[in-house]
Amino acid sequence: MSLPRLRTVLDTMPSYQPSEGVYASERRPRLLSANESPHQPLSGITEAIARAGATVNRYPDPGCAALTRSLARTHGIDEDRIVVGAGSVALLQTLFQAIADPGAEVVHAWPSFELYPVLAELAGVTCVPVPLTDGTHDLRTMADRITPRTRLVVVCNPNNPTGTVADPDELARFIARIPPTCLVALDEAYFEYVRSPAVTNGLEYGLAHPNIVVLRTFSKAYGLAGLRVGYLVGDARVTRRLRKAGLAYAVSAVAQHAAVEALVLQEQLMRRVDDTVAERTRVREALLRDGWAIPASEANFLWLPLGEDAAAFGQWCTHQGIAVRAFPGEGVRVTVGSREDNDVFLTAAATWRTTRPWAVAPRARTEHGTGEE
């Protein structure tokens, strides 16, 4: 039986899969896999959602004007520098589509956000992945890989899934080497969790360099993962063109109203972020005491560089009723959740170590994996 002809890349590229057992199991696991906030929405946000719900028979504002104004005030920048989208991943998709001339290439680190290669394939862009060095972006090699075909370089900072950050001096030297015709995207989905005073705020680069854009999201620190809203900051001459590539009405009225209210309640939400950072420190120190090799994280998750044992540990956690994100052949990413959920994970990790002590030693890798489950 003949079927409609679709792009052949759809036959070979992996589909995005949630962590095992998150949605299919009868008993919902402890969710430490998706880097969500463990906190329930503030009442002011749920009230804003309810008010917006009364208007869903109408299309949302396609320009997200109220949210754009709020973001401009929050960051002290002009409104025309901001593009709002249905989560930062939708804005990444817009970037990949916007640079997708024939033969275009994108350079990014690996392992990093697992949808970079997927978005590139969908846009017909060639990926040039550069392996991490000691779990961190190898910015010198990334700059070396740039050719006249390179239209986009993505720097995930803090990096997902390792939680590491780029050295600020190396980042400055890296940016100085990028041709002005090549776009640089600083993916800062986890910036609110950064506590190192040395880490550079990407907005400083985005405001100073026309070829740099910065992506942020309301999904993590602001706790709006279920509503899908994020934003991009860049030069107005770039953002004006990027808006043309975005899907109209992509950000719902409910999401827009909730995000505006989240900015109003930013001080309360950032106190919750402080709690998560404190838990991040507590959990990492407990794992280190137990003999695990855990790199310092500036995000709301920790990285366990288990190499070939990653898949087995991920399955072990699933059997213990804990959802984590396993990257076969690389490691396991564990979200910092509530104190109760974190304690359950620590117990499971300690049991694994007691049962299989050899499994916690990272194994050397000479090639990068897919990052897909």
C-alpha cells in the first residue's frame, strides 16, 4: 500500500521520548527527570490563569505586547529587542529555520540539549557537534570548527545535561573569534539558578553584539512548564526578522497572562529558586560523601557521569519509583526536586552503590552519544 511521500529524515531521526514510566505507569513516579519546579504555582498565578481562561474563545495577542512590556521593564531594555515564543525550544526552532539556507551548519557542544540535533535535522541544517571537555564546553574547539558554512553556534550555559558553565574569560575570547555574519545563541534556560559570581550574564553580550541572541524561559525558575512560554533577546534588526519566522498565535493568552503575573511575583519565585539551590548543594554533597563523581552544577539538576552504566542506573531508578533522565552511554541527569523526593533518590543511589559499587566510576569516552533515550 502506497503512503504519502514525506521527508526521508523522518524515517531515521529519533522521536522525543519522555523518561520511562512518567506518563504510562499507573502510579505516578517521583518526577526528577524534566527539570521542572517542584513547587505548586503561586495563588496569584493561578488567579491570572483563571481570568485568562474566560477569554479563550478569542485569539491571543500575536505580539505578546503586555508580556513584552513587562520583560522590557524587568531587564531595562527596549521592547523591540524581545521576541516571545512558546517556550525557548520554539524560539530555538525559529532560529534553526531562520538560518537554514542550503548547506548551512550549526555548531554546538555535545552532550547538550538533546533537541539541538533534532531541530537541525527538521530544518535541513547540518550539525557539527563538539564533545565536551571535562563536562564543559570546549569553546576553543567550537570556534575552530566554524567555517563559511556555519550560520549558527549554540552555547548552552549552564549546559543541559551537565549543569556546568563556561569560563567567563574563555567565553569572551570565544565570542571575539565569531565572525559577525555568524549568529550565536546563548541558551540560558537555567540562568536563574546560577550562583557563581564569575558567570557572565548573557544579556550583556546580547545587548553589545548584533550577532548574539539570548534565550530564557518561564518553564524552570518561574514554574510555568505546562504553559510553554519563553523569550529571546537580541539586536532589534535581528529580532525584527526572527518574528517573521515565528508561528502566529503560538503563545496562548493563558500563558501570556501567567508570565506577566510571574514577573510581578518574581521576588517570591526567586526565593523558591534559592530553596532549590540549597537542595542542589545538599544533594550533591550527600552524593560526594557516598563516593559519587558529581560535577558542580549551576542549574536545577545534577549530572551523574556513569558512561556505559547510565541506562542501567536509569532503569534502577524507575524500579524505585523515581523518574530520572538517562543518556545511554553518557550519564544520568537528576532534577533537584522536593526535599522528600530528593531523599528518596539519595536512598536509591546509596542502595545502587552498595549493590554495584563499580557502577559509580565514570568511564572514559572517546566519542559522543546521541543524547536520546
